[in-house]
Amino acid sequence: MQSVADCAAVPLLEQESINKLMGLAVFGEKVASKIYLLMADLKEEFAPLLTKFARMEAQHGGWFLDASRKNGIEPDKEFADNELGYLISQVDQHYADKNFEALAIVQGFIVESLAIATYESFLPIAHKYPGTHEVFQKALDEENYHVDWILRYLRLRFFDAHEEFQKLAEYANIQGIDCIGGTMMNIAEYLDKIGMSGADCAGAMMDGYTQLLEKVGFEQRRATKHVVNMFMPLFHKYRRGEKTK
Ligand SMILES: [Fe+2]
Ligand SMILES: [Fe+2]
């Protein structure tokens, strides 16, 4: 197994990048865990299951932390707090409004989608960090399981009420996508540094998100239009932002 001393030879920028990305993974899992606990608190009938999901998310964070330590990676908490703060304040607001569905949408469509897109993209380069492939693959399998549950819940809850669902998805997701999509733009250079593709990650997230909408009952064209409508202002904003730098 590669030792911490071996990792000291990794160029600084690559080291900084993996510290930031692992920070997002470790502390993002804490956010995921928190959201499931808040959801459990709002719907008693699902509390045992959602509390279990919260424990699974906390465990993912623990696995990533252990794997980081074994590879000389220091998850960057300050960076993660800064990127995730905006999302956490939205989550707190949905909880204060007792809006279980909005929390389910943010969790299923934003938090889980981001985890799935980044963990899938990480797997091909995981061999560079011994012990990470196994835990990211396990976490990925469990995130897919969580998404399946949320989709099933939303499909039943909004059966024959697609307009209502679309309004809620727009309400809950536009801000969420602004936050997470912005984070994806911000981390693109770090992804590149460790050999991941920012474009692949963003593409995987948009594609995954579209498929989620289809599974809840949107027709493909409508789902695509909905996703483009939500993501395009973000791309414009960041492209304009890049040009003015
Ligand atoms: Fe997780
Ligand atoms: Fe999950």
C-alpha cells in the first residue's frame, strides 16, 4: 500500500486539489446525512428508514475520511463549508417551512445527483489513491439506492400532479443548482488537476438529472427543456463571470 511519505512526492497543486475535492465529499456527506435527519423529523412514518439513510451517509463520510488519512489527504473543511453554506441555508429554510417534498427534491435531485456524478467520475482515477475505489464504489451503490427510494416516493406523491411537481422542482432546484452548479464550475480546475474531467462531471449531472425527471413522469422532451432552462442561466453567468476576470 502507498504510504503517506510516498504521497509527499505528489505535486502541491494536485495535493491541494484532492484536499478540496475530498473536503466536498466528506462534508457533502454530512449535509446529506443532515437532510435525511430533517426529513425523518418531518414525516414520522418514514423516520426509521430515513434515519437509516442518514446513518449510511455519515458512514460514507467516515469511509472517505479514513481513506484520506491513509493517502495523506487533508479534506479541506473551510473550502467545503464555503461551497456548501448556501445549500445548507436553503435546506434549513425548507425545514423551517416543514416542506418535506422540497427537502426530498433537493436531496434526490441535487445532493445525490452531485455525489453520483462526481463518484462515478472519480472511479477511473481512484487507483491513484489506494483504498478509495472500494469505498467510493460502495457509496455510489448506496446513493443509487437512496435515489430509487426518493423517486418512488415522488412518483406516488405527484401521481397525476405533474404541474405541481414541476413548480416545486423549479422552486427547490433553481437555487440548489445555482449553488451546486456553481460549485462544479469552481471545482473544474481541481478536477482537471487530479485527472478528472469537469465537463464529464457537469454532463453526468445534467444527464442524471434529466433521467430523474423522466422517472418521476416527465416526457423526455419536457424533461430536457426543464433541465436546459435551469442550467443555461448558470452557464451564462459563469461564462460571463470568466470573461470579466
Ligand atoms: Fe453518501
Ligand atoms: Fe445518498
